Amino acid sequence: MPSPNPSLEPGPDQQSVRLAAAEERIAALERSDAALRARLCESEARHRHTCELRRLVPWSAAPNGDILEMAPLWTTLTGLELEDSLGTGWVAAVHPEDREPAGAIWRQALATGEAADGHFRLVMSEGEPRWFHLRIAPRTVPDGSLSGWYGTLEDIQERRSAEEALKASEALTRSVLESTTDHVVVLDRDWRITFMNARATKLIAQMCEGKAGDGLWDLFPDHQSTEYEARCREAMETGRPVRFEARMVRADGWLTLNVCPTGDGLAVFFRDTTDVMRASEALVEQAHRDDLTGLANRALFNKALEEGFEGRTERDTSVLLLDLDLFKEVNDTLGHPVGDKLLKEVALRFRSSLDEGDLLARLGGDEFAVIHRPGDDGRSVAALAERLMESFTDCFFVDGIAIKLAASIGTASSSPAHLSANDLFKAADIALYRAKEEGRGAIRAFDDGMAERLQARQTMKVDLDVALVLGELRLVYQPLLDIASGRIAGAEALVRWRHPTMGEISPGEFIPLAEDTGLIVEMGDWILRQACMQAALWPGERTVAVNLSPVQIRDETLPQRVLYALSNAGIAPSRLELEITESVLLQDSERNLAMLHTLREAGVRIALDDFGTGYSSLSYLRHFPFDKLKLDRCFVGDIGRSPQSEAIIRAAGEMGRAMAMTTTAEGVETAEQLDWLRANGWSQAQGWHTGRPMEAGAIRDLLVGGEARRRKTPARHSPLRTKALAG
Ligand code: C2E
Ligand code: MG
Ligand code: MG
């Protein structure tokens, strides 16, 4: 540095200044050296610290592999002193089982002169083995020759444990996925298969050449745009598991699938549930079948009608309801096993009469139903009903017994008026009701008038309820002529109803209503008392006949009611004649017979009314000693016209006489008929010719007058005169 002093010799001041500057420079150098040293120390410490944290032991070795230096961490870890570990002393810390692989790493490096690495265990100072990673790298001088080796030993125990744990958990997952009875396919977010268990692999191999890595929809394009894709997408998009059942696309069967989102795709668990589904289908099927006939039952019928009816307004669905006439009688007389077989036979015949697509059901008991949906070439519902009716042309044969059956059929077709399945069914039911009213073997199609009539009937039922209280009912009496003497032996009480707006209603119409509602018991009681009180006013021992409904016979208090009516009127039981029809003996015959015996034992006479119109099984005549047999008027009308009917009347008369019964012919309308009956030995006649039903006062006058005349002139009475007197 140029000096401001021009003299060459420095003065004493100048020398001291220089010295001070030199000292200053030395001090500065020392300071910087110390700083450098400190920085170096710090860096070394940091490096050592990092190594210790990573449990990394740096080392260096001579070209032959002898260890020259090792970080002190080595001693901390293994407990071996550094000087004991130099050269090949370090091998003492290697796990005895791993000495060979550890040596091999070194041999490889020495043989090739290149870097090498590998894993082995070192035994720690506490005796515990831990895995270490040995890395060896060559150290070369600028001319490329080997000057030695350096490298690290790194404690990798934690990483290795984690890897082992992962491997173990993967192995577990795999073994679970393999041992499940499900087929498992794992998919990534791009619908690529990342895993298939053995079951799935096998199944997929039967369908296509699928393997992990393939796109699902490439393998199964036919499953795309089906429920399969929709539900899998749903699981993928919502992240929620989806379970569903679906028909197999490539086979006839069912699969049940559980689709579980995995975070990076889906795990699809599926199994073949064809057997289960078939079994449950069979159960549903069974719940919809009538056990006896194998036909659809009411539940299936209703379901099919509802389903088929949805949204329909055109005339394209018809319902036919069929009710067997007289089936109950077959069951009661021939027994239930025969009845069951008969129902099966009926089902078979019906079935063979149907069109394709018709559904035949047994609704219960002897009720059958058909849902008919004629296609373009289908038959009309009327034609089908005729065809079903023809099933009854021939007798049925069950256990060698020939059984003649008939049915009543009601039909209804959908129209805008019947907007629901229920409406249509009700309409068919009304039509069936009408058909039954018309007697056996009738077919009726629903028309709107029927609903009105049914409505009227409902109204009538309500009105009938109060008719008795309001005094709208009364009894008329029809004389019973003793043919031989020409005397009036008594009269039959017949109930009449004068409706305030509808006028006279015949008992044929309202008695069934009263039976339906149960009102007949109370009404019958009133009739009994009325009739007995009326008879009490008649001269002599004239009998009064009262009709009993089967519903009354089922009433256990009937004997008391009868006795009360008799004692109340003060007439002898022998003057009361109770008329029952054959149907009483066909239903609940045991109980009803017991009831009839009780009544007869009380001294009341029992007459069998309308003989010849019912089931006409003569066997019950053996079981009950009727006092009177009343032949139905349909036979008497044939006298002089039908030799067959005459033969029947003759036979019935003879049978009655043989069994000591009074024989009464009903519906005698002409003198010729009366003469014929007299000639054939019949005891009594009842009919318009011998006397129309008349009011209570009229019959009493007739009987009292007749008695007076009889006493005056004990000659025979002409029936014609009786009729004239009856007015
Ligand atoms: P039913 O017991 O056979 O009564 C005879 C029916 O034949 C009566 O009809 C009578 O008016 C009618 N009749 C009598 N003679 C002749 C004739 O010469 N020609 C014709 N064509 N008919 C004749 P009605 O009064 O209409 O009774 C019908 C049915 O109603 C009765 O038949 C009986 O089953 C029932 N019935 C009538 N009154 C009662 C009653 O008080 N209680 C019960 N439970 N049923 C009754
Ligand atoms: Mg009668
Ligand atoms: Mg009768």
C-alpha cells in the first residue's frame, strides 16, 4: 500500500504502526480460522447428528476391504469398540445366520470394483438383531484407479417391519378374498380389473379371456347400459356400497352383487343365487296357488286383475265368476273327499275350455273365476262363458259315482264405468248373483240395470228391518182341502209385505233378504205367534201350517219359541204343522235332524215342503218320520200333459202313504187336477182351485161358515164351493 511518508527508512512510529497492522491482520486471520473451524465443527456435528438420527453409520475402507474408519454411532449401536471393529473385526456384530450374505456383498464389490449393496442383520448391544442396509461405493483417484471404499450402514429395521406388516396384511387380504365363497373382482376408477380371486378368474374364463388389467366393459360389453352398470356407477359416484340382485345376462340364472367402494375403485363381490331365487320364486308361486286344484288362488287372481287393469279403460278385460250349484249338497251327502275330487275334475274341465292367456283361479269353496283378455282372434266373453257352461253337460265321475253338476256364471267387461279392478270384480259378482237368482245353469252379463236392482235390494233390506215394527207385515192363509171329505183341514200361513212405496212384495223376494240379515229369526217368531193366535179362532181341530226357514232351524231357541207361541195362543201342539224344505236336511243334517226330533216330540207335526224340487235324495226320508209330504206345484201343473210327471206324482203318493204320511199336492189350479189326485189316492190339495191365500178374517169366516153349514147339512163339500166361498 503506498505510504504518504517520502523517506525510505521508516521512523519508529511508522514501525510500530506496521507492527500493529500486522498483528491486527494475524488476529483477523486467527479469528477467521476459528470461525471456519467452528463452522466446520458445526457442520460435522450436524452431519453426525443427521447420521445418528437416521441411524446411519458412515465408514471408509482400504482397497482390500479392510475397514479403516467408522462413525462412533457404530459403537453405540453394536457395543463393539471402534478399534476392535477395524479391518474385518466388524463381522463379529453381524448376525451369525447373515454372515454369508454380508460377505457376499463385499465379495461382489471387490470382484467388480463397482458399487454394491444388500441387507443383513446386526446384533445390537442389548442382543436384539436389527436389519441394516450396507451400501458400498468405490473411491477412485483422478487416474481412475481404486484408492479405497466408502459407504454407509443404515438401520432399516422400521422400514422392513412396516414392509413385512404390509406384506402380511396383503397376504391376509388375499387369503380372505380367496377363501370367501363369493367371486371377487377389484376395479380401479377406470373400470380396469386390478384383482380377481380364483373363483372369479375361473368363472370369467368360462365366458371370455379376461385377466387383471383388462377393462371391465371391454370384457362384458353386453352388461353395459344394464342394471349392472347403473348400480356399479352408483357405488363409484356416491362412495356408498350397493347391493342388488340381477338376472344373468349370458345365462339363465340370478346373481347377487355387493359393490363396495374402495377409495380408488370398487370391490365387487358376487355370487350365483339362482337356487335361492328359484326357491323363493317357488315360495311365492306356492303362496299364489290353490293347494287342491293347483289353480291360481284369490291372492294371485286379485294381483293379476289389479296389474292387468292399471291404466286400462277400453273393453279389453273381462271377469267371469263361476259358482257351482249344488256343490254343498254333494259335500254334505257324499263327503268332503268326494267333494275335493270333484273340484279337481271341475278345474280340469274349466282349464280345457280356456283361451291362451286366460287366468283361471279358484277363489275358495266352489267359487271359480277367470280373467279373460281376448286378443284380436280371441273369443268374446259370452262365448267363453258358454264353453265353460258346456263343461257340465256330461256327468262327473268320482269314485265310480256319477254326479250331475251345474254352475251359475256372472260376467263383466271393463268399460269406462269400471275404472278399477275392484269395480269390475263387483260388477261380475252382481251378474253372478243375478244368474244364481235365476236358478241353475244361468249365465248373466253385467248391465247397469243390475247395479240399480242390487241397490234397490240393499234399500229393501234396510226397509225390511223396520217393516215388522211398522206393521207392514201380515199373514194370509191358504186353505188345505181334505180331498176325500171335501172339508177344509186347515190353512198354510203365508207372509206378506206391503211396502209403503213399492207396494206388495212377494215372500220369494224378501224372505231370502231376511235370511241374509238374520232378521228371519225374529220375523219367523212373529209369524209363529200370529199364526197360532189366528188358528185359536178357528173352529174344530183345524191345523195351521207355518213355513220355517233353514236359518230358523239353526236357532237353538226354536223349540222354546214354538212352545211359547202355542201356549200363548192356547192351542194344542198337534194343530201346528211346521213346513221345512229338503235343504234343511242337506245342511248340518245331524243338528237339524235333532232339532226336528225335538219339535216332533213336543207334539208338533212336521211337513216336508216342495217335495221333488231340491236335491231329491230320498235317503233322508228314512232318517226322519215326516207327518206330511207336500209335492211341489210344478208336478201338479203337468197332470193331463206329461205321463212322466203323472208317474212321479203316483209314485210319490204311494211312497207317502206307505210311510203313513199325509200327502198334499200343491198348486192345484183345475178341477181336472183335483179329480186326478182324488183318483190316485192323494189326501190333500192346495191351490188356487181350492182356495187362494186370503186375509185372516176371510179364512176365519170361511172356516166358521163352513163349520156351520157342515153342522146343518153333513153332506160332502164340493171343493168348487169352497173356492166360491173363499172368494
Ligand atoms: P210355499 O211354502 O211352497 O208356499 C206356497 C206358495 O205357492 C205360495 O206362494 C202360494 O201363494 C203359492 N200358490 C198356492 N197355490 C198356488 C197355485 O195354485 N198356483 C200357483 N202358481 N201358486 C200357488 P207365496 O206366498 O208367494 O210363497 C212363496 C214361498 O215363500 C213359500 O212357498 C214359502 O217357501 C215362502 N214363504 C211364504 N211365507 C213364508 C213364511 O211365513 N215363512 C217362511 N219362512 N217362508 C215363507
Ligand atoms: Mg209351504
Ligand atoms: Mg210349497
